[in-house]
Amino acid sequence: MTSSSPHPTLSMPATRGELRCLWEAPTTLGEGLCWSPRTQSLWWLDILEHRLYRLRLADGARSEWQFDEEISAVAERRDAPGLIVTLRHGYALFDPDTPGARPQMLHRPKEEPAGNRFNDGKCDSAGRFWGGTMDFACEAPTGALYRYDADGTCVRHALGFAVTNGPTWSRDERTMYFNETVTGRVHAFDFDPLAGTISNPREWLRFARRDGLPDGMTTDAAGRLWIAHWGGACVSCHDPVSGAELGRIELPAAHVTNCAFGGDDMRTLFITTARSGMTAEQIAAQPLAGSLFAIALDAPGLPASLFAG
């Protein structure tokens, strides 16, 4: 881990202990991290194998649910039990604690090409779910960013991405950050937290080729951005204004896919990885690829926002 701060008040938080493997799982595409304060458990998933996982930290209890299609992101509901999720082509509700429950489809955007699927997403503080779509082949710039509201309104925003990841927001909620993974760019938008609109798109950060590609990301309580590196074997920490790297956490897996804060004090950074696209030789050299990891920090993150429905 390296650390250097361009800002007098922001630096890379110190780690408390070593990186731990919490769940040794050969996921094809581990993703979708979401901490649940009310159950003290962690949601995560394997997009390409259609599985949702839950890990309860107190006793290590593990649960999983199999879906008929890709499930790519989750958020807990504010006013009802269960989750809102993004499936291959739209938004749905799912209550994992109801025996035999099936996803209840809410909305399928009609504008989406048949070859696209939903990917990363999360709720803003007002409880609106932002979900990005992508070309299943990760090639055509056909992905978009959607905002789904509790009243059923769905608005299509930014367009023209092959693979979308994020979003996350600045501490004051005036900026939304959004990853255009294939081109290695992190975009920033002006964000109106009352209206739920974005404007003034600009490139905020571009990854060097040696660092892989920007994947999932999150914001901590000081406003620092944490970005998973697909192909870069790390999570990097960034100044929220300049984008300068403050430090990084190295992983024993090349494809690092997502990161989110949780734990009873919100000071644990959870990290997912993937095996997608790896050769047998690469998997043999990285046997923990696809697993779920965690590391304790001396600075807290922000709790995941709940869906307002």
C-alpha cells in the first residue's frame, strides 16, 4: 500500500489489521455489495451465475438464492421488507425471507437494445435507484444510466457507454461520479439532489493502462472515493476534488469488481473479485479470485441508501 496526499486535510486512512478473505468463492463475476445495518449482514452476488448471497457477520451464516437470469445490483427497501434488484432487463422487487418468493418485475426500459443487460447500481439519499446498462459483449457503446423512482417513474439519462459502473456521490451530494469502464474513465456530473437530475458531464479521472479499468466504487464519510480496479488487482482511494490517488489496497486477484463500507462501525471495506475471462493458468496462480474480501480501516464509510418504496 502506498500513500501520498495532495490535500492538507485528506490522506489515505490507515488499515487496522490485514486483508481477510471472508468467503472463498469461485464467482465468475462477484459484484453488487450492499451492507444491511438492520440485519448486520452483507449482500453480494455473482452476476453471470445468477446468484444472490448474504453473509451475516456475527456468526458467519451464509445464504444464497438462485435466479433464472442475471442479477446485478441490490438495495434494501425503506418502507417494506426485502430488496429492489436489477435483473437482466429491468427493475424488480424480491423478498429473500419469504419462502419460495420470486422476483416481481417493476419496470423494463423499452429503449434498451436486446443485447444489453443491467450492471451496477445503487440508491441516492432520496431513495431513487440509479442503474446502468451495458452491452453484454462489452463492446458496443449502447449502455445508459437510468433513474427509477418509487412511484414507478423511470428516466433515461447519460447514454453511449459499453460498460457502466457506479455510481457514487460526493459527500455534499452535489456531484455524481460514474464509470465508463471500457475506456478507463471516471465521469463527474453536477447532481441536483432534490430533482434527481444530472448535468455538466466531464471527465474527472482517467486510469493509466497499467492500473486496469475502473469498476464499482463508493464514498467514505470524509468524501474520499474508493474505486475497484478490474485487471489492476487493487482498490484505490482518491481525493474527491482533484481525483489524485491517496493510496491503494492490493488484492490477491486481478479482477477487483466492487467495494462498499459496512460493519457495526462502518469501518470495514468489503471487496468483491471475479474469475471471468481468466485462463486455467491464471486461476491456478490466483486461487482466491472470485472471493469476497474485507479490510478494517480507521475511517468510516457511508451507509447504503434505501429504496423509497
